[in-house]
Amino acid sequence: MTVGDRLKRFRKRKNLTQKQLGLAAGFDKLGADVRIAQYESGTRRPKGKYVERLAAIVGVQASDVYKRQVYSRQL
């Protein structure tokens, strides 16, 4: 599972759209959803500061976004 896959999973658990997550992370409103879509598809990889910001928004630790295996605990 990639960083983008995990980010998408966490985003959906919080019932956020790509646009909502991008805006909450501080991305420009015209490209917020595009940026998140790029992260989720693997076209782009988020820099560390964005991973921390995105993880906080979806309620996980940044390390959870990077982990290869996220165990089945409730997040």
C-alpha cells in the first residue's frame, strides 16, 4: 500500500472529499482537490510538512501515512 493509498483510506474514514482535505491543508482553492488527487494516485508524493499537516487533519500520526502496514486498530 502506497502513501497515497493510505492517505485516501484515512480521508474516506473522516468522510472528507479531496477538495475538503486540500482546503483544510491550506492548498489554493482552485487546485486543492487536484493536489490531493495527485497524492492519492501517486503522480506526486507529499513533502514531509504536508504529510504532517494532512495526517493531523485526518486524525492519524504522520508515521501512519508512511507505514507499509497499518494494523487494524480503530483510527
